[in-house]
Amino acid sequence: MYKKFIQRGTEVELQQKIAAMRKGGRILGNLLRDLKAYVRPGMTGKEVDAWVRRETVKRGGKVAYDYLEEDFPGAICISVNDEIVHGIPTDYAFEEGDKVSFDMDLLYDGYYTDAGFTMLVGSKGSPAVKQMIKTTEAALAAGINEVRAGAKIGDIGYAVEKVLRKGKLGVIENYVGHGIGKEMHEPPEVPNYGVRGHGYTLKVGDTICIEPMASLGKAANYVDPESGWAVKLKDGSIGCYCEHTILVTEDGAEILTLAD
């Protein structure tokens, strides 16, 4: 009887987690969709950050970065041009054709979701950067396609890496995806490279973030000493990133951070 009680309690907790992350993920997905339409040339990172903060609260979520032990100066990561991830909101005004990556976590009912995208500002932009964005998004889709109960983390990394390398992009290996739930970053790590059949075995109810990161040039990178946050490419080329929060099911994946 005790064993059955524990199993029932665990199932209840799992269903609470899934319900909260579905709701929070939908809020986040819709917010990012609307953000993509909102951004335009001449707008600053700080203006975008203020809009994101207002909209997060208005839509019933909490700004997740407010709950970090580290003092991140914003509601959303904004990474411009040679920045890959973790860029901070600044007074820099976006220019026509700039590459900008947005990465956001949202807290809802005690659970986190995490998602992001890369875009070109305005109607112009380098064809090579446009293709890099498409390839990185295709790598994310390939990784998601590997997700199901019984699959290995290495299956995801292998699929992501294969698409990025076929697209002749640099593969960022020192920053990875992760588990997510009551904490923003939980085990397991989800690298953007891997070997099929290796690593953690996914279980029904697991929630993970897959986030391909790539470069037009070499993958070597560093943390900008001025901001203390932004990860920049050493060769000054353009970086790219995209991400979804995924729920593992018996026969596949449910993307929790899609827009309506």
C-alpha cells in the first residue's frame, strides 16, 4: 500500500508539473511570437527588455531571471551579431540587417520554461546569415525528432550536429541544452553533438531544452569581460541560436513552448 501511495503521489506531482509547464510554455511561446513582430530598426535592447517585462507580467507569468542567484540585468537575453548567447539588454539601437538572438525563461506556478529564436532586424540582411538561421532551426527540428521515451541524449546531439555540419556552420560545444522544471537548469545536459546510443536515457515526463548554437565562422568563443555575460565569437563572425522546451512522451515529443 505504501509503495502504491508513493507512486500515486509521484504521478500527481508529474501531472502538476506538466500542466504548469504547458501553461507557462504557451505564454512564453506567444510572447516570443509577438516579440518577433515587435522588434524593428532603431529600437534598443533596453526598450525590448522593458516590453518583455511588461508583457510577461500582463500575461500571467513571472520574469525568471529575477530569481537567479546571479544578478542578470534584464528580463531576456539579447545577443547581437557576434554574440551567441547571454547578451544583456543595452542602449544599442538595432540597425537594419542586424542579427539578434532572443533567449528567455519564464516562471509559471513554480515551474520554468525556456525558449528563444534568432532573427534579422528589418527587411534586409546577409543571405549567409539568413541561411544560417534556417539551418540552425532545422537542427533544432532534427533534435526534437529524436525525442521519445527510451531515446538517448546522444541521439539528439548527433542529429543536431549532423545538420549544423552539413550546413558548414561552426558547432558551439561548450554551451549546451539542459533539463528544466522546478529549476531553470537541471540534469541532464543536452549537448549539440553526440554519439547515437550514448548518454542519459529519456523517460516519459522528462522535460528538456534543446538549443542548437552555431557560427558562420569558427566556434571558438569567450565571455565578454565588459558585460560579464555575453558569449562572443573570437573571430568576430555571426552567431546563431534557437531553443524549445520539450516534454518526453511514450512515442515522441511535445513542444511546450509553441505559440497558439
